[in-house]
Amino acid sequence: MALMRHASRRAIDILHLPSELIAHIFQYLDDYDLFNARVSHRALDKASFEHFARRFFRKKGFMITTRSLTVLQHIATHDELGKYLQHVWCNPDCYTFARPKCCPDDEEDSDLDSADGLETPLEKGPVLMARVHSTLSRQYAAYCDVIRDHSDLLYSDKLEERLNHAFRLLPNLRTVGMRRSEDYSPYGWTEIKDAVGEDPRILGPIPSTPSSTLSGPTQLFIALIGAISASGTRLERLYTDAIEVDNVPENTLTQEKLNAACSSILYIEANVIKGFLTTHPVPDTHEYNPRPGTAELGKGMAHLFKAMPNLKELGLQIFRDNQAQQTILAPGMSPPEGLRECYPYYAFDRLVNEVSFAGLTRIKLEKITAMAFQFKRFLEPCAPNLTSLKLRDIRLITPEGESRPWEAIFAFLRSSCRALEYVLFYRLMYERGAISYTEDPPAAITNPAYTYNHLPSPVNRALFTNYDQIAAEASGEQDVRKKLAEIEERHWYQRPLFTYAMDEDLWHTDTSDEEW
């Protein structure tokens, strides 16, 4: 009996456990312990490999640099790792509008208060290099090297070639896209930061002067579409950020290439911007459509969505150029002239007239300007299947004599979208202001001059604190129908309302782990 008790207390060597149980144990280890355990014994390394690969290589991000993309290539060519990589994203930024402190000051731009007229100093000669401290000199040299490498990839065919070669070797790749900002960590960013002294992901102040080339995100988008098309990847999800899709020549992104890349897509996040380009491309740069006329606006975006006949989920933002981002009007200010002359209006109008989204089940729209009847026409084809609808910064324009455009939209959603299980409405607007869900508007700022001089940019800075005044949310079929019936009768058309940051977790939804 004593021997049995002693035997029951004897430690069991983990190597004697079945490999399935070892793999299960590894799920509960933090990253540090997991790495140490794997390198401690070959048997543990082998038993835990599948969990390790799924945990650390299912979704990977990369900088647009040769070193970072070489890592992607190594993963793709690895005997085992490649099959676990399902989601690849890239950060198109690398000191895009930022100028690190290691860069020498120039007399002509050292007094600038903004990015207007700022040029990245790639070639300044040995005299300026000699002025800076040795540490700054090394950082500046590293900065010049990484900028050259980044630009050489982004503004040539090299990026597409590298992505194509990697994508061909990733049998389970289903999600591709781009992510920006310091919230995401692409491979290689810390190495660049250590070499240069500052974070390469920081965008910097966006200049108000026109550009002579397509933006970095647009170049990345072109490379991604080309690589997906050429590699035969059956993509399901695509994420984009600030793409100037209407400025891309049709012979660069033909309808055939878009169809080959996008026909299998079920989910897209499309952040589309008009762009602000010079009238004529600079020689020796990638060509683009210089300031397309009104008749051309939205054409590139329509071509993109025509290539997605199986689309189930749509996230769409349509921005003006960077000189006209403001969508909120200050109290006492007149409505902006030419609401129907803006890029979001023309682009959305073309989308409604040329593309039918009958298969959509979830929709998320932001920064849209449209006639009320256009907006309804957009929703009608997918109304029976729609389960989730999120609207933010949507402005409806009405013909003369109509004063309550959102009432008809709420009524349509209640009567025709019977499958809705979730709605979120935030900062919905009409021609002269915004709607609220309480009769008394939020207290106005009493000093119009202060209001005018402090237009929030972006427009989600905190000025009011009562979330329910400008937002409506409901979950569950019964609660959604109840909420729609309530706000159909009880919403008020106020003067322009400022607002504050909403909970972004409500707005941004990552469905990349869901099964179709």
C-alpha cells in the first residue's frame, strides 16, 4: 500500500506523455515558456510544432523592405510552416510623411510648421553628413538605406514579383491586406526603429500639396492584386487602407486581372480616397489618371466591386482628398456648397447604378454622401439577407421639400430587412446638420469663433459626453425591430453636432477567424 502511494506521487516525465497531450499542455504556456520548452528537447519541439505554427504563423505582417519580405519567402518555402500561414498583411508606410530627428536640417525647410513642401533628403552630400554627430550619422545612413529599399520595392514591379512568388507557395492563404499605424507590428519594424532611432510606422503630418505619384497604399494594392491574380490564390478576405483606386489606369488593373484576383472574395474592407495628384505625372514615375473628371469618378471602385460576385460582407469608407476631409459642420455655419459635387457622392452614385450587392449579409459604411433614394437603392438587393448594419458619418441629401430623409430609411430597414440581428448608427447626418435620438440637442458651444477654429480633425475628438444622443445600437432580431420602430418615430433633425470618440471595438470587427 505504501509503495503504491509512493508511486502515485512520483513525477511523470513529460517526454513519456502522448504527443497529443504534450501539444495540449503547450496551449497554456506563455510565449517565453513555450519558446524555452521547444528548444529544450527535440521531442518537445516536434510534439508542439503544430500549435506553435498556428499560434505564431497563422497571421503575419510585413514591412515593405527586402529583409522583411525575405522572411515571408522563407516561411513560404519552409517544409511545414507554409501551410499554416492563412493571413498576410503589409504596412505600406515607412516614414511616409515623417522626418526622423537624425535627418539634417535644410535651410529652405527648417522653419516649416507642417509637411507642406517637405522633401525626404535622400541625397544631401558629404558636407551635411559631416555636421551631425556620429550616432546621428549612422542613423541617417540607415534611414537613407531603408527609404531607398522601400521605394525601390514599392514603385517598381519587384514588390509584386516577391509577393507572387510567396503566395504561390502558401496553399491555405485566404486573407490578404494592409494595416497601418503603431497598433500593429509588422515583421522588421523594430529593426528599423533600432537602426534609425524612430518608429517607421508613424505616418507623420499629411501634406496639403498635391502628390506627383500614387500613394504607397495604392502601390501596395496594385502589387497585391497582381500577385493574387498571377499566383492563382483563392482569396476570401481583402483589407485595404487609403487606396486611390480611381487614379489607377485601367491598363494597370484591367477588369480581367481584377476578376482573377477577386472573384472568390467573400469579405472586403475598402477604404477608398480620392487622392490629391498633380495635373500631370512627373516623368519616369508610375503613370496615373491625372485628376479624373466627374464622369470618371467612382469608375475604378465600381470595377473593383464588379469583380466580387460572391461578396457576403462589405466594409466601405469613401474619403475626399486630404484638403476636404471635414464632414461635420460647426454650429451657425451654412451647409457646405456643392455636397453633390464631392467625390464620396459621385463614387457612391456610380456604385449604386453599376453594381448590385444582392449577396451581402453584413454591411459597414462610413463617410458616405448620398441622396436618400440612392441609399435605399443600395440596400434593396440585399435586404432579405442582411443580418448586420453599421453606419457612421453618413450624410443624406434630399430634394427640395423633403425634410426627414432618415425616417424613410429606418422604415425600410424595419419592414424589409427582417433578418437584421444587429444595428449600430453613429453620427447620421442630413444637409444642414445631424440627427439625434433625444429631442433636446447636445448643448452647443457658445462661442462660434472657438467652434470654427477648433473643427475636430479627425472629427471624433471629445466635445460631448452623452453617447445616446447621437448613437443607436441594438442586438437580437426582436430588439433590432423594436429599436428601428422607436427611432423611426423619435429622431430629431438638429443643427450641426460635434461629437467625440466612440468605442472603436464596436465599429471594428475582425471576422478573419470565422468559418464560412
